[in-house]
Amino acid sequence: MTPLQAATHADPYAYYASLRRNAQLGFDASLGLWVASTAKAVEAVLMHPDCRVRPSHEPVPAAIASGAAGQVFSKLMRMNEGVAHRCPRAVVEPALATVDAQRIAGVVKQLGACMHNLDDWMFTLPVAVVGSLLGVPGDRLSSVADQTRTFVACLSPLSSTTQLRYADAAAVYLRQMVSGGLEQTDLLKTLIGGAWADPDALTANLIGLLSQTCEATAGLIGNTLVALARRPDLLEYLQRVPASVKALVEEVARYDSPVQNTRRFVAARCSIGHSVLEEGDTVLVLLAAANRDPKANPDPDSLVLERPHRRIFSFGAGNHQCPGQTLALAIASQALLALLRQPSVWAGAGQCGYWPSLNGRIPRFQQDDLNR
């Protein structure tokens, strides 16, 4: 197994534990990457000012640089540093903090009535919720969710030429939608009220809110269903105490992270721990391994609902920590509450594979389960 194959392995956690035995950064010669697997190393890389989200020579992936998807990518705050990161974040982060939990619950309840299979619940519902909060008209939510999922394909190095072409078309659709087709909502008013120096950056980062929600929240919902299907005792407890769903979703985010790893690119020669990294080096940051580090979370291989001082690396750390963490957890929690009332929809969740990915862990359930 390699650290990249681990993301979609049936059980990668013993492998991650073996990597953590080297407390420092390790260099994987076969991949040509530094690998951070302990909580200390992961945090050090994520917090280091010379470890950037994109290589300096390629701010936009070459495969999409000339198309519409690349134009959106180039403006995303999470794919930029400095002013292009800080200024949009200063608008987006406090705006997301204003979203009321009851509002999220209401939207999930309303949209959940139209969800008929696990694919809808995992991929369509979360994006539709965010779309609704942003002012996407109700009759366009399904299309926006579909187009967002198509656009997200451009972010994966596994995507085919056909997928990249469709992603460009999706980017065009989404730009037209968010730049002229949104209704006024409290969240949208707050976002637009920020001091955006670049109108294209506002458009791109509204699309970014949709795209970041798509796969990460799908994985969070799916991995929680897998945990419940494999732990009947936990399911029984949750049915008796549904208020515990939030703690469960948070624990699953740690225990079986939907985002297993991320990368950082070294912009200048620097030292992290006892390792010297050179400009141009790449670090694979194993978020899922850090989540299971006993120095961060005692008894890490147990799924503990009321875990004190839970540390979750799944949403990153430092300047690029995901600003939508609370929103994602809330959407997943409300989706799970609704699914608890529809056990037939996810009856086979204990048996699953995973969607192909180098960094995401999203269950791929049997087709007959998806079509119920």
C-alpha cells in the first residue's frame, strides 16, 4: 500500500499507524513526496508559512489552466495565498458563522422530502442546502448540485479528458447562475456586503462554497452511515438519543475522515522538525493518520461519542483551515437525523466500496441500494 492508495482502502488505519512510528517527516522515494503522518508533523506543515496550497510554478493545474474551470480555480481563496486568500476569507468565514442552525435544519427537512436514494442524500442534498442558503431558486437546486459535482471532477488528477471538458461546461453554467440568477438571502447579502476588490473572485468563491460542500460532506454522511451499519449498538443508542447525532458526526469526521490527505508545496527552503525541505518539494499531509494519533486523541481507534477535547484534522489547520467546518457538520447531522427515519434507504450501508480518489474517502454503495 502507498499513502495515496490508503485513502480508498477498506481499512487503512493500521497502515497509517505504521507510518506514525516515524515521528518525523518521512520521504517516500517511490512517490517523490515527503509524508507527514503524526499529529505534530501534520500541524507543523499546515501551520508553516513556506508550505503553500499550490506550487509556485503552477498556480492552476495545467490540465484545466486554459478553460473555464481553470478560471474559477484561479480565484478560489483556498487555492491562493496572501491577499487573494486573506481578503475573500475575511468575508466568507464570518458570513458562514452567521448561518443559523435552525435555518439549516429547516432547509434539510424541506429538501430531504425530494431525496429518494443514498446518492441524492450524500451528493445532492448538501450542495442543494448550501445553494438554497445562497439564493439558488428551488427549481434550479437539483441542476446546480449536478453541475457542481461535474465541476468538482476537474480538481482530481484522476479525471479523464471527457470529465475535464464537462467540468468546463459546468463552470460556465455555475458562473452564469451565481452571477445573475440568485435570489436575495441573508447569507448572500452578507457575502455581497463584503469589500470584494474583484467581482470575479466573489463569483468564484460562491462556486467554491458549493464545490467544497460536495464531496467532503458526501463522505461525512456516507462514512457515518457505514459506522452505524457496522455498529448496531450505536444505531440503537442514536435512535433513543437523537440529540447525540452531532457528536457522532464530529467523531466520524475524526475516526474515518472524508478527506484523508491534502498537499502542501514548499515555496522556500525550510526546516520542519529534523527535516530540511527544499524549494519545490511536496508534502503529503495525512490528515486521517493525524486524527488517529494517540498523542492527539487517546484511544484513537475507538469510536467515542462523548470524546473530551476531540482534535479533528480533517478540516485542516492554520490559515487554510476550512471556514465551513461548522456548516458541513450541521448539514451532515441534519441529513443523518432524517435518514434515521428511513432505514430502508441505507440498509446495506455496511457493505460498500469507495469512489476512486487519491485523497477523498467517499463510500460507494451497491447500486440496488442507491435505487431504493
